[in-house]
Amino acid sequence: MMVSRRQPAPVPDLVPLYGFQPPVGTPFGLEVTTVEDFFTQHDDWPWNPPVPGRATFHYLIAVTEGELLHDVDHVTRTVAPGQWLWVRPGHTQCWHPPGAARGPFILFEPAVLRPDIARLLAPLTAHDAPPVLAPHPDDTPWVQQTALELLDEHRALGRRPLEAHHALRRSLLESLLLRLAHSPDVKRADGAASGTYGRFLDALELHFREKHRAEEYAEMLGCSVRTLSRAARQATGTGVREVIEERRLLEACRLLGSAGWSARAVAAHLGFSDSANFGRFFRRRTGLAPAAYAAGGEPVR
């Protein structure tokens, strides 16, 4: 009797979600360091071997020297001097081995920004905003200088009262981001998501892999399903379920395409009961089987 030696393709582990865990003594959801210090302090983690992860906070890196390679949503991005890398909450990211990249590295929770400033920055903090930003040439030296001032103030804990220290850090961060918001790469969005729908998008980006029903998000947001549905229709013209399915489909396309995952692995990662159920979902939304899409087929939309 012949025994097949072929082994099933392994299913990748779910990409872990990390909360904000700054060093002891770092106040108010904002940490500032440098790329070179980060690499030195973490030795060979997390790029040897590279391990994908997600975070509930923002990663913002200004490259002033060298070149930085970083995977954002399974696509390798190259960040050159003068450019900024922005990994937003919920996005899958993966570090590459440290190279010659140098520059300020800012980590912050969304709640650090004041509500009025957060509304102005909505196009920049949106989940589909570009991960690599090139500021307007007139702003490039200014934003780099502000980042360095923010780094200096962060390192000067104890120089002034704590509340004043944090207010100054937040002010410098907001000034920096408001300049970055006018980068040519950033789309202007007059109707940027805010209120209930904006909070829904934030929750969706963190939980679309395991939460697939409107009721689950309404409970998380402390509102009724009717309120959430009305907010979604006002913002997009479609229902909550449609928004959830579109986000799952986007992730499936990314994983089947550039990341090269199998349909079975994607099904497990996105919370489908089995690959057949995922296949039906994918064909219904794209007109293609997952294998056909992975082979380079064009979706029928």
C-alpha cells in the first residue's frame, strides 16, 4: 500500500493583537524613541524570525537616514529619508531586520489626541490612508524638527510638572500630525468618518477577524443596532453587514494575493467555519474562486 507523504499546508496562527505597553514611568499613552534605540533595546526581536502582529495604537516613524523596510498589511513598504511610515491600529505589520535606518519613532494611543484635533486628522488616521507619507517639501524640515523637539521633551520627564510635560508633548504631536495631514499622499475627505460610524470603523479594524455581526459592534459601542445601522447608511449608503463583509473581503484579497496564503489558511484567519464556506463567500463577492484569484484572476465587481 502506498502512503502519501504530502502534508497539508499549515494554517498560520492568528495574528496577535497587542495593547499599549510603554516603559514604566511613561505617562499618558505616548512614547517617543528612535528607530536605532528600538533596534538596540529589542536585540533580535521581532524580526528574527519575522512575526506578524497588530496593535491597538499608532506607530509613526520618520526616516532621516538610511532606508527602512516594513510590512504593512502583508505588503513590504520601503521608506526613504524624508518619508514617514505610519502603521495604524489594527493593521497587520511585520518588522524586517534592522538596517541603517535612523530617525524618531513615535507610538501613541488614539485617545491622546483631543477630540477637535482628532476630527481634523480623520483623513490621516483613517485605516485606508497611505502607510508611507512624503510631506510637502515646504513642511519636511519643520515636521522633522518638531519630531526631534517631541523626542527631547519626552526624554525630559521631570523637567517640569507632569501635567505641563504631557500637555507640551501632546501639543507637539498634534502640531506634527496637522502638518503631515497636508502631505500630497493624503486624500481630502470632507465627510470623514466621525461619531458612531467612526467609532465603529475603529472597532471593526481591531475585531473584524472574530466579530462578524452588527449586534456585537453595537454592544461594544454602547448603542442600539438601529443607531449603528443608521450611522452606517448615512456614511456609506449601505448597512453594517455590508461594511463588515467588505473589510473581510479586503483582507482575504490581501492574504490570497500579495501574502500568498492558502484559502484554508485565510478561512481560519477570518473566522469562517471551513474553507468551503469561505469559498462561497469569496465567489459571491468577487465572481472568482479563491484559487483563481490567487492565480491572478480579476474580480468581477
